[in-house]
Amino acid sequence: MSQSSSNRFYLTTPIYYVNARPHLGHAYSTIVCDAIARRKRALGIETWFLTGTDEHGQKIERSAEKAGRTPQEFADAIYSEFRGLWTQLGITNDDFIRTTEPRHIRGVQKLFATLRERGYIYKGSYTGQYCVSDEAYVDGPAGTLCPDCGRVTETVSEENYFFKLSAFEDKLLKFYDENPNFMGPESTRREVISFVRSGLKDLSISRTSFKWGIPVPGDEKHVVYVWLDALVNYMTALGYGSENVQDQENFKKFWPADLHLIGKEISRFHCVYWPAFLMAAGLPTPRAIRANGWLMFDQSKMSKSKGNIVRAETVCAVLGDEALRYYLMREIPFGQDGNFSFDALVQRYNADLANGYGNLVSRVVNMMHKFFAGVVPAPGAPTEAEIKLKASTEAAIAAFGPAFDAFDFAEALKALWSLVAETDGYLTANAPWKKPQDRSEEDHAALQARVLATAAEAIRVITALVYPILPTAAAKVWRQLGQGELAEAAQQAFLTKVAWGGLKPGTRFEEPAPLFPRAEKDAVERMVALEEENNRTAVEAAQAQKEEKKLEENKPATPETAAPAASTTPDQKSAAPQVPDQKPAVPQAPEGQPAAPQVLPEGFPAAEPQITIDDVVKIDLRVAQILVAERIPKADKLLRLEVDLGYEKRQILAGIAQYYEPEKLIGRKIVIVANLAPRKMRGLESNGMLLAASLENSSPVLAGFLEEVPLGARLK
Ligand code: ME8
């Protein structure tokens, strides 16, 4: 792990989008950073650990719109979820930056102005593809899929500010060459270099088609491109852009960052754009960027849009707050993709924590109380067995640090747990709890003293080393071993002094306390049930929000709601989403799976104009059942239908009176466009539209199903 020469270490997680609640993927990167930060501090290194939330951009604006909230309200709610989870997981970030904070906004505007002053920004126009989900520009014609997430891109055509990224191709390649440690793992390094070698085009760094962003200084019709906005957080949190002297000092003290830890899908932004922006601004570039692989669940990357997320809170509720920290760092070789499975989690928890480390501690602490009244005896002269355990402990000390510092956390923990197993075996082989008949009382007491003092010393070392990964459990054990408060020890750089022989005879142990209770047989089922329950509640909440919004929208205009935009307060104006008349959209096609191409039988004209999947997903098609069907007086074409959508009942007016007998329609399942804005006809409101095949020389035919389908089911 590269380290600043000044005995300081500044590290960061990505700042997470507030379009969705945190899941295990976010927890993974944050836990890894926390473990690194804790180890650095306990090594006496002045550490600054930053995390935060990325709150601007079209994606957030749209998510907020869908939820019927302002972007700021929406961001506030998700931000609180991130903060709460980090507290629960014991994350020790020194600061938390939100990109909607004034300190950030001012810093982004300063960087933008600096880049412009230094001649790296010009105005042009961009027509091309944009992936809203990744907030990334994509090369290719209309309809191109995003190479990262597989979604269909949108065509944008805007006047933009451009950053002269093309001027940095050679500079970046030279920089990578001179700084072989700058990015990793090797796969990331190779990918980034090949991306730059294939040629860099200038980058559009502003948008005009929506409002939820930081205004470009001096040209407020533009908002700063969300990635330029987001990346600068690493500096604005330190004080970049502030006039305050103390902030400026703090920035000088910690910048450049020693480590940006990120997920591999955002390597291009961090390893190409970010150093280029900084070089252009005349600022130092970060020392190292390391990408974690993807946490997979059900064979694909865990992500909200795939609907395959697991929440950290679920794991904490069943296995305690630290199981996840251990599991993620032990199970997944850092830099590679790794599968998450409830079974593997419970297995690892029971084997390594409950039966492994936890049980070992409990045996030794209990015996120390039972046989020595909780006071560590002098071990006496070591036999071969103690010499061997001491050598193994020293080997574990030697192996753990370098593996951890090289991001090989799994290997570091493996080395430590082989010491757990060896100490356990040593205890069993010497069985201090059982006196054989042919052993004298005196010899047995000597064996007990030797074995328990030696095993306790091995545990002390294991506990010290595992502290960054299991901070709460380690602190409990430290106390039980009579070593006092581990948090205080960490402030005194105790990790620089981990060596065999630290447990002094005469040390008084504290009472044993449970560490990792064995997971019950139903632990997996309980976690699965919690996730299902949570998903159901989330769907219901989204539905309720949607309905609440619909009611709001359909409310007759009152003087306040009908007020012209000019009468809104400046605050409301900046927070209000500007996407015109957007309706709740059905989910997009699964990542990597574009909508099936349209195949038409010969002789059928192709539908014109062609639309993209983004247009298709705007239409919310649902299965409904007709409860009431009746003619409307003086309207010979219209029928009044009352339909049941499962989650609500509504009235629809349909122009099928000449073709269908109302009584024959009752009970029939049909397809309706559920998100069509309400319309009034003949003084009655129609809330949707039914679908029918429209035939030239005969009556229309209502769309229906051959199989049983539940009411409210979505067609997509
Ligand atoms: O990309 N496996 O935010 P984001 C491993 N705002 N890590 C995962 C993961 C998974 N399945 N899912 C998420 C953004 N992550 C931008 C970043 S930084 C200036 C701006 C982690 O909310 C991983 O670290 O999409 C990934 O890079 C990050 O969360 C993406 O979070």
C-alpha cells in the first residue's frame, strides 16, 4: 500500500449515489476502507478517512421524480440511510461529504473556473449517447447499449462545455508508466491503459437539459457534469475552494490522497478523468487508486437495478454487526468478483468466528478463571510445543501486515486463522482441563500454567492483528485478557509493538463475555425472510407513494397549486425537478438485455416512428378485471367501466359500446395503460385506457390472456 512519506494517510470510498438505499456492495467498499483506516491509525499514522454521498445528476432527479419527492428531499432520506448503516457497521470515517453542501459546491465551481482560466475548457455542442444510470457519455449511434451496464443509452443533443481531455493522452500514459503503483489491480491497470491508448476525445463537462446540479460559474443555464462534480469531493471535503485559512491548511496537509478505493466499474472516471482534471488545474494527483471487484448475488453484480440486493442490516440482525466485516474481507479475494451466499456466510461465521476464534477465547478465559482465579501464571520453561506455537505466532505476525497492506485481506486472515486452529490444536493436545492419573498434581499445575499462559498469549496477538476487521469483538477480548481499552491502545500505535511475550504474569483477566454465539439452524431462512419482507414493504411503500402522488396531481387546482412557477421561492426552484411531465416508469430491461428487436411478418408495415426502450418503459401496462360495465346516457360509443387492478379500483371510459355487450364484459381480464393522465369525457373522468387490436374491416378485439394472471401484473 503506497504511503505518504509524511506519516499521514488520506483515504476515501466512492461517494455513493442517493438514488437507492445502501446494500452489501456499498458496505463492502466502505468496510474495506474502514479496516485500512483503523490499521493505519493503530500503526501511529495520522489518518483521514472520508466517505459521502453523490447527490446531483439526472439519475437522482429522475428517481426523486418517480418517488414524487424533490431531489433534495429524496437525497436527504437516502443520505440518512447511509449514515445510519455506517454507524451500525462501526465505520470510523472522519468526515462525510454530501455534494449538495455549500463547501462542495463552492469547490467545484472553483475548479471549473480554474480549468477555464488555464485554457482547458471550451464551449461546443454534443450530440450523442448518454447512459443516465452510469451518468456516462457513450460512443455509438442512437440505440447503442451502455458498454458498462448494458442499458439502452439516450440521445442527447446539447450545447456543452468541453474539457480538453485529448490533450492528456500522452501525459497520462507517461504518468502511468512513471507511477506503476498508481492503479490496481493489474486487470484495472491494463484496461485503463488500453482505454487511453485507444485515443481520448474531449469530454463534455456540463449539461443543460436538466437542472439538478451545480451551476457552471458565470453561465448558470449549465450544470456541471455529475462526474466532475463528484470527483472533486475528495478535495472539497478537505477544504479546497475555501477562503478560510484553516481549511486551506487542512487541504495542504492531506492532499493528495493516498488511496481512493473504488469499485472496478468506475476506474475510468478515477484513473483517467480525475488525474487529467488535476493535471490541468496544476494540482497534485492521488497516489493510489485500487478497485474492488464486484459482489455478485444470484450470478450477477449485486445492484438495485437488477433487484438482487441484500441489505447489510439483514445480516446484522441475525449474525451481529461484525460478521459481515469478517466474511467480506475473508471470503472475497480483493480485486476479484466474489459471490455472496447466505449459506457460505453462515458457514464461515460458525466455523471461523463462533467455533473458531470465539470458542478458543472462551475456553482459555474460562480456564484461566477456573484454574488460576483469572490471574495469568508464569508459564515456566517452554517445551517444544510452546516453542513451536511461538514460532507460528511470529510467522503470523510477519505474514499478516504485508498481506493486509498489499490488499490481500483474505490471505492475511487465512494466516491468522491458521494460528487460531493451531492454538486450538495445541490446547486440545495438552488438555490442561484433565489430569491423567500418572501425572503429579505439581506437574499438572505446571502444565496448566504453561499451556494457558501460552495459549492466552497467542490469542492476544491474534486479537491485536484482527482489530481492524473485528474492532468490537477484539476490544471485548482485549478487556477479557486484562489488556484494558483497545481504542486507547490504538491511539498509542499498539500495532507497531505486536510481538510475542506481551502478556505478563500477574495480569488479571476480566470475566468472560460471549463473543459470537453459534448461528441457529434457521439463520439462513431468517435472513431470506427478512429480505423478502423488506422487498415487499419497499414495493408497497413505492406503490403508496405513487398513489399519493397521483392523488396530488389529480387534485383540483387551488390558488397555491395553480400558482405560476415565478411565485415559487428560490429554494423550491432550485430543488424542483425540471423533467417535463414525467410519469412513473416501469423498470427498464434487465441490464445486458436489450428489448427484443421488433420482428414483423411479411407485408406488415414497420411501426413509425421508431422509439427506444426508454419510451417503451414509460408506459405502465397492467392486468385489470372489469367489475362494472354500463352504457353512458347519450353517448352511443362509450362504455363506463369500473376495473380492479388488485391494488386499486378505477373508472375507465372505453369507446367499445358498439362492439361489446356491457354485461358480457363483467369479470373479463383486460390490459390497460395504467399511467395515462386522467381525461374527462362526457363529464366523467377516465383513468386509463384499455388495449384492443384495432382491425380495419371488423370490430376491435380486446387484449386478454389464455393463462391465469394476477390483477395488477405488469406487462413488459
Ligand atoms: O458510482 N460489488 O456511486 P454508486 C462491489 N456516485 N462494490 C459495489 C457493488 C457491488 N455489487 N455495488 C456497489 C457511484 N459497490 C458514484 C461514485 S465517486 C467520486 C462517485 C460499491 O452508488 C463500489 O465501490 O453507484 C462501487 O464503485 C460503488 O459502490 C458505486 O456506488
